[in-house]
Amino acid sequence: MEAGHMGMKPVDPAIINSVVVAMPEQGVSILLRNINVTGAKWTKLADRILKPFGTKSSVKFLSDLHVTGELTMSMAQLTTPFLATITMDMQDVESNITYTLSGQSNFNNDDYFIIGPERIAVRNSRIPTFFLQPDTEDTRIIELVLQTNQSILDHLANEVVVALMRNRLGQDFCGAPFLDVGGNLPKIAILGETAVAPLYLTLESVAPLMPGVLGGCPTRSYPNTTTG
């Protein structure tokens, strides 16, 4: 991935604009901005299930991530938000991306796989560890809220991982499992009752076949492999 193999782009570090977690029943909302995520390039492929043509396919990843960002916490009973910089370590994060595959030909008889919409489910095997900076009254209040309501911290971590998968990692990295199983893909795909050339898989919504990919020797680069 870091070398740009098959058109994939480096994902480490990944920059995420913002995520928001709202807990109305607790009167708390948290905005995390300017998020820097490192460790994504060490993500491991744990499982893959490829079931073309209208059924659910999936890939499962395991990640250890280091996250920093600017945290703003608002509480219902107060008008002034609390500010801090947070650093989180998330270990053994499991991300499962599922989607449907189908195929079609356009009016030029070009053949495509249609992929999506995807669904991303994240599960933390352990509560993330964190610390806040600087040492102020704001950070002490935020820490108290996060320590006594660990579901907020877990929810915040999940939102970061989902944003990472949607923006970069899921799109850049998910192509690799399918390239690896090229030998198991059908050499002829059946669209309706018509036999057509095999198709190239990526997480774009509509993806054309690139020559040579199923043989492991693409004949040109993949400018459209990713959407991130």
C-alpha cells in the first residue's frame, strides 16, 4: 500500500476532519476535530468472503491505532464548552465491511461491477486508553466524564474508525483482498444470460475492468482504484 501497489495510496498518517458523538440521555456531546490517525498501514486482513452477484460480501480488518485530536465537550446545563487535546490508543479494533456486488453493461458494452452501498461495523475488544492535555480545569472535567461514562469513549473511538474506513483505509485497502484472490474469480461473468469478460473489483460504486489484473500483471496503472 505504501509503495502504491495497484494504485493504492499511503494511509499513514490519515487526517480526518471531524467526528461528533451526541449522548442526549446524558446531556453530553463531543466534537473531535483535526484528527490524526497513525498505525493504519499495519492493519491486518482477518477474513474475506467474496460472494458475487447480489449477495453479501465482506472483508474484516484488525487494527491498532494511535489517535490525536482537538476535543470539545458540551454539556446541556452549561453554555461554555470544555476544550482539550486528546491522545487515544485503540488496540485490537475489528472492522467488518459488508456490501453487495452486481454487474451490468453500459450502452458501449463496457462491463462493470457495481459495489455498495457498504455497511461498516466496528467492535473494540477493549476500551481505548487516553490522556488529555494541557492540565487545566477543563481537561479534568472532561476526563471525569470519560472515565465515568466509558460508553462515550467507546462510541467516539468507533466513529473515528468508521471515518477512517470511509475516507481512506476501507477504500484504499479493500481492493487488495480481491486482487489476491484473482485466481478464484470467474473467468467469465454471467450478467443476465450474457457471458462477458471478468471484472475488476474495487470499493468505487462503479468500477471498470483493468486489463491484466486477474493474471496478477496489470498492463497499466490504476488511477481509479481508490475514491479517497
